[in-house]
Amino acid sequence: MRLRPAHVRTRLTLWYVAVLALVLVLYATATLAFLRANLLRELDNGVHEAFEAVEDRLRPASDGALRLEGHDDPAERSIFVEGWSLDGKLLYRSPRLGQETLGGPAQAAAPRTSVGSVTLRDGLPLRVRSGIRTVAEGRRVMIRVARSEEQLRHEWRELLLGLTLGLPVAIVIAAWGGYWLAGRALAPLDRMARQAKRISADNLQDRLAVENPDDELGHLARVFNHSLERLEQSFGQLRRFTADASHELRTPLTAIRAVGEVALQERAEPARYREAIGSMLEEVDRVARLVDSLLILSRADAGAVLRKEPHSLLELARGAAALLEILAEEKGQQIEVEGDDVRAEVDALALRRALINLIDNAIKHSPRERSISVKVRRAPSGENVIEVEDDGPGIPQEHRTRIFERFYRIDAARSRDEGGAGLGLSIANWAVLAHGGRIELDTESSRGSTFRIVLPPSAIGERRVS
Ligand code: ADP
């Protein structure tokens, strides 16, 4: 099982302490090694100096051995000396060494000078410098001079002790400091979390306080606020949509009820009943159309996936026009579909729905006996364009930006009479946007209105139809 502290604060502190401890241990080790090397060098220098001094002060003694001049000098109490003839006879040994040796007689292959360590029986560590020198009367002698390493070891041990005791104290202080710092650094997050917890669907207008907009937490708060803003907008849209949809559904239902009630109250001719049932069915149709539109939009909102296949846009436009032919004929209008046989990867159902809505609007708003034109072409930029042009009153400037909104109608009463709930253009707009395209409203046109579907360039070619 992997242990993982639940709180970021604890995790941060543990990481901080672990890294700091590692750095401190490395630093202490390096310091100890450096100090040891330095002390050893100093000691070796001391041994070297003592060796030089001893070399000059070894004199022949009466018994053929050697004696050390001034060996009782208090300054040299810490020095140990040994002299060996090259044939292995002990010529001199500091009295304090007793029977112990600094390394014995010279080996045959002994280097001229060497430095090493020996430990006496009582545990005293010595640094020994050995060398073969010519002393009094030209005798070649192996001289060994030693100094105690005790001082060096003592100093080194003291530092080691200091570091070993100090390190945990330093780490504990650092851990406390780290914990406190992490707490301070994370406190704004905690405050943000508490504020965010209080925000629900009822108070989506509330925002998190941005303490410092330039730091990371400020950035987080701003991003969160931005999300809240979008959420608030979406909620608002949803509320409006639900309210509008209920309202739109209520109107025909009220009408059905009213017509039914009136028909029931009076004793009337069968023809009168038939008329009532007819108008009730008309309202039912309206409800059905509205429910269809709502379904399309809710699927669109849920992220409906397009089934794109290569299609002739001209054929699609002709198909949509054919479906509305009867409506146009009722008003004595003609729908003219012409243009290039542009082929593109589209979802035929979605695009046909967009075209039907645009042509239906054109029929509704054009005067009787006029023609409606649908043109298909490929623009020089490679975009595929379908234009639906009518002879209607056009769309006043102030409504142009809003007509694609859901339930938006220029003249609500008239539009409702014509069966529209203000969803036609928003459905068309969704279908085109889902293809990566856009719907433009041509404001320059001298005729009524021109709605232009612009689809992004498609890899599929075209064929000119005359
Ligand atoms: P509806 O489904 O009620 O027709 P739409 O979303 O299709 O609603 O259209 C929104 C509004 O835009 C309508 O109320 C209508 O007044 C206006 N409109 C749409 N197309 C045209 C057009 N071709 N000419 C004039 N006005 C139009």
C-alpha cells in the first residue's frame, strides 16, 4: 500500500523536508570530507617539518646507535621518532614508544619517502613519514617521524557531532517553517473553495474574490469566475428557453380548449363541428411542429453528431424546394433553383432542414405571385454557397442581429398566425454552424432578403449545370 498524505499542505511540507534533508546531508558530508582533507594536509605538513628537523638533529651515540639532540624539547613532545640502519638494526626510538614501532626496518623496495598511518596499542593514531636519509658520518638510515592524529580526529569528530545534532534540529525548524508557509500559500485556495461551495444554481451571479489577479491563484479565480459567467449565461438561456417553449405550447393548447368548449356548448350543425375539429387539428399540427423543432434543438444542444456524406447541394436544394412547392403554389409563387452542381460532404437531413426553413420563410414573407430564387455556387475561395432570395419586406436593421435567436420574431402575432414560433432560423443556423459554416443575411440586396448559407471548402469537385 502506498502511503499518500491526504492534504497538499502535508505533502508539500514532506517534499520540502525531504529535499532539504538531502541537501543538508550532502552539504554536511562535503564539509566533513573537505575539513578532513584540510586537516590531514596540515598534519602532513607538520610531520614533514618535524621530519626535516629530526633529520638534522640525529647524532651518533657512543654505542653505535643514534641519539636525538634536544628530544626533550616540550614543543616536540607530540613527535615520535624511530631510526633504523638499512640492515634492520634499531638505532633510535622515542622513549615514549616503548616496544612499539612506527613501521619497523626499511623494506628492500622501500620508496625514498612515504607517508602512512599507524595505530599504537593504546589506540593512539599516528601519521608517519618515513624516509632514507644520510645522517651523521655519512650513514644511511631509515628515519620514521610521526605525529598524533588525535587532534585532527578530535576536531573532525566535534564537527561531525555538531552536524549530527544540528541537522535534525535544522530539519525540524525547516519542517515547521515549511508547514507554516505551505499553510499560508494554500489559505487563499481554501477560501476560494469555501466561496465556491456557496455558489449554486440560485446564486450563479456570485463570483470568487480575486485577491491578486496577477498570481496563479488570481488566475485560477478568474478562470473559475469566467466559467461561472458562462454557466450563468447557459442557465439563463435554458430558463428563457423553457419559459418560451412553455408559453408557445400553451397558446395552441388554449386555442384547442377554447374551440372545443365553444363547440360543445352550442348545439350545432355537423358542418360546424367539422369546422371546429378542423381548427383543433390545425392547432395540434402547430403543437406537433413546435415539439419537432424543440426536439431538433435539444438534440443539437446535446451535441448531435452529423452523418456527412457526399451530396449534390443543387439536388438538396431542389429536394427542399419540391417539398414546399404546394405552399408556394397556394400563393402563386414560383421557386427557381439554379446554379452549379456543387458536391460537398454534408449531413443531408440537417442541411435540408436548414434549406426548408429558409425557403419556407421566403414563401411566407414574399408577396403573392412573386418568385423565390435559390442559387447554388462555389465561391472563388472554395466555399460552397447557397442563397435563398425573396421579394419580401426584408429585415429591418434593428432585428438583423437577433433573428437567429430562439423564439425571436419580428412581429410575433403575425408570425404565430403563420405557424412560426421563432425557431426556424435558429434551427437553420445550428445546422449550418454544425457543418463549420455560417449563415449570412445580405443587407445590400435590392430585393427583400437574401439568406446565404456558406459552407467551408470541400474536397469534392463540381459540375456545371446549364
Ligand atoms: P418562424 O419560424 O416563426 O418563422 P424564424 O426563426 O424562421 O421564425 O424567423 C424569425 C423572424 O425573422 C420571423 O419572425 C420573421 O419575422 C423574420 N424573418 C425570417 N425570414 C424572413 C424573410 N425571408 N423575410 C422577412 N422576415 C423574415
